[in-house]
Amino acid sequence: MKFDLLFLTLIGCGHCFVVIDVNIYGSLSCPTSFKSRVNVWEEDHKWHQCVGRWSDFADSESNPRADKRYHKDYKVSGEAYDGFWEWDVELFATYEHFCGGAHKCFCVDLGHHGWSFEKN
């Protein structure tokens, strides 16, 4: 009896998890030629899930643009999901770069989302 009730509860719970499409794009710049990587993650209690990755460890443009900076355009796309009893996904991005020669990394909190997410 308890198993039947649990099974019916899980069957009837069509909105107990969430899956969304994620698209993040933009441009990184530096006064010198540089290498970079962008990752988007879904935050989880035990381990974070990689939603998408853009990696370009080749040098940036060979010539600076009009603003006298070197640029790299990036786009990260993927599907983020969270398990049962969740109503949204918690997204964050990590940006790694070698601007100025040293390896640097910073995180950006992208917030909680229950629908498709796009950020420029």
C-alpha cells in the first residue's frame, strides 16, 4: 500500500524537476593578446554539473580593434537540469583567462531560473 501511494505520487509529479536551455554569449577583451575559457555550471549540493563550455586557448585576435584592445567572442550553450523536488536551476559561470600573462579566474552568479535562460 505504501509503495503504491509513493509510485502514484511520483507519477503525478510532472513538475518535480526542471530542464532549461541556456545560452550565454559575449566578448572578452584585454590590452594584450590573451587566452581564455568560459564554463557554465548548474550549482548542486554534492557536485556542480557542467552545462556548457567554450574553450579557446589559442591567442586572441592578432590585431587590436579600434579600442586598442584584443577581443575574443564566446558563446556557451547547453541544457541545465535539476532533479526531483526542484523548481529551478542555479546557474553560475567561470571565466578563466591569461590577460597580462598570469592565470586568473572569476565566477559570476547567473541566478535561479525555471525557464530558458539567455544572457549577453
